Amino acid sequence: MAERLHHLHDAIVAVIAAHAPDRAAVEEVFVNKNPQSTLKLAQARGAVLAACGRASLPVSEHAARLVKKAVVGTGGAEKQQVQAMLKVLLPGVAIAGADAADALAVAIADAHLGGTR
């Protein structure tokens, strides 16, 4: 696990260096049905936040319901609805899986919400 978190941290540092963003956004932690999954997610999130902190990036945190509402119009939207709306908002973009779709939704919501909350 330590090696995977180190790799994640280094990959985020590289993305920040390559693209020089002025802010970052993450989804707030939610309690999963499986405590082990929640713990692993929190550890990965910590690696990402550490990389952002290293770059002095302000980080906005958004609740999943707020992200869904910003992208789809309702906080109770299903993942498939979010992905369908991403295709409308980002025509021609090939979305590389569910995790990428979630990340794009958080970025779009952050842009709509004004960032740094």
C-alpha cells in the first residue's frame, strides 16, 4: 500500500508540474458500506492532498450530492446520469472510465461553484 500511495503522490506532483493549475478540487470523504474501502480511499485522498499542499494549491472540497446537482441538476442523480451529462458538456471527449468521469464531474462542479470552499 505504501508503494501505491507513493506512486499516486508522485503522479499527482507530475500532473501539477506539467499543467500548473491554480487550484484543485476533491470530493468530500463519504462513509462506504465497507470500512476497509473507506480507509483505502481516505489514504489515497491524503496522498493527493499532500501533493496539492506541496504545490501550495488551494483545495476545494465538494459533497457528492453537490457535485451531482451542479452537473446534472439533482443531487440524487445516478452515476450513469452524471456520465451522460458529461458527454453533453464535453462533446468529443473520451472519458477513460468511471473514476475519470467522477474527477471530471468534480472539476465541472468546482468551476460552477467558484472553487475554494
